[in-house]
Amino acid sequence: MRLGCGPGLYGRPGLRCYDARPDGHLSVSLAYLRDGLVWCRQAGLRMLRLHWRLAPGPADAALAQIEACRAELAWLGGMARAADIRLTLHAPLGAELGAAQPAVAEAASRTLITLAALLDALDAQGGVVVSHIGGAGEAAPHRWAARALALPPGARRRLAVEHDLSHPVGMALAVHSVCGAPVVFDDLHHRLRPAGLDGQTALARCLATWPPGVTPKVHFSSPRTEARLVRRRGLVEARLPRPEAHADLINPFEFIAFLRGAAWQPDFDVLVEARASDVAVLRLRADVARLAPDLAERLEIGG
């Protein structure tokens, strides 16, 4: 089992995850990715979620950039494989394949095709493009599945679906039964909307949707509990966080309990969704090694 992090890397000052200039280009983003991979290798981080804006601009421009940078992408993909770093992607929340509006769904399809092409150019083995269902109502999963089936085979092969607060695990599993997209289990989303399934049953059903030879992906986060203090006109107001907001770090006791409950499950990778990103992963690894050394071997962090 590996612990991975999002594209923001804070353990080494100055790292960037993509070219954020108005006229940004993939070639510059790849220079940033090279530096990020060097840091991941040094820190022993072996799973990284790339930023969906790695190739900036609309889908057509991004695809042209991918084509122009094929040599650099192949080299960086080889660098990641040499360091045994698994690469993955998450589509932006606005890419709603299940949207009722055809224009929104068409834009989402173009985005998913582009992100899958990026993983293909990197030869990211086992890498997937994670997508929320999007849209509203009970028809959204059916729309998502139908549009997923209409994607080109290369994009469809990379696609995975994640449940959320609007579409719980049962809906994501229904999507899988229609189009075959594997389901990413998100622990916090499920705790907030279990929809009649206990956590271990939901996890097992999601893991069973992944094809042989591909390590399943699981998301884990701790809910943010700190109030944000805002000073206005000399008064201090405490604003409470949303239930789904992510904390800076992971509560190690919650994570250890999750691992012990999943001890009988097949191997899977955990994408740590914390605001401190790689720093949170490094802290969590140290916490697990200190508090539950018997789990350290399963996390591939040594005894």
C-alpha cells in the first residue's frame, strides 16, 4: 500500500505544480513536474496526483501541447517509473459528465479525453483520471455512464468514478455496472453520506470494481474542525468549517483504525487529501510508524 498526495508540494520551498501564467504552456509545467518528481524521490513519496492544469488552456490547445511535448512527457514518465512513483489525475469538479446540459457534458468529455492523453503520453501504468458524476438528480449516473461509453477507448480505459455527497457509493457502483468504470472509495464522503452501507462493505464493493493488475485507489481525509476567526469592525466572528472541508493533516488514530478495519481487503493505494499535501503524508507515515509499527510494512515505509 502506498500513500500519495495531491499536486501541491510544500516539503521543499519553491516547487510549483503547473505553469499558471495566462499564456502558460505544458513545456514549462513539465519543468516544474521534473523538480516535483525529484523531491518525491528524495522524500520517498511513491504516488503523486498531477494537477489537471498541467497542460493549460482549452482542450484543443492542451492536446496540441501534449503532441508537441511527447518526447519530454516520455522522458518524465520514465523518470517516474525509475523512481517507482505512480502517477494519477483528478478531473476538475466542473467537468460534469453527468450534467443535464449537453454543452457542459461535451466540455467534460473533452477534458477527460485530454487528461487521459496526458497519462498515455507519460505511460503512467495504472494511472487513472478520477471523475465525479456531476449533475443533479437520479438520472445523473445514467447520463455519466452513457457518455463514458461514448468516449474513445483510450480515454474510457483511464476513467474512474468517485462517489460524493450528491451521489453516494450505490450510485457510483451502478455506474460501474453499466460502463465498467472502477469506483474510487472516498472515506470522508462515505462517512458523511453512508446511504445505508457500512464503511467496510462499501470499501469492499468499490475495490471489487477494479480490473486485475491495476492497484485500486482510495481517498482518505480528516474533516477540518478548526473555526476560522474573522475580525470585522473590531469584532471577532468564528466561522465554522463545512463538514466536507479537509483538514491540514490527517488524524492518525482515525487512519490507523481505517487500516485495521481494512486488513482483510486486497492491496490498495491511498491518496491523502489534506491541505498540507506531501507534508501531511510524511507526518502520517511517521505517526503510523510510531503509533502502529505493525502497520508500517503494509504502508511500504519499513519496520
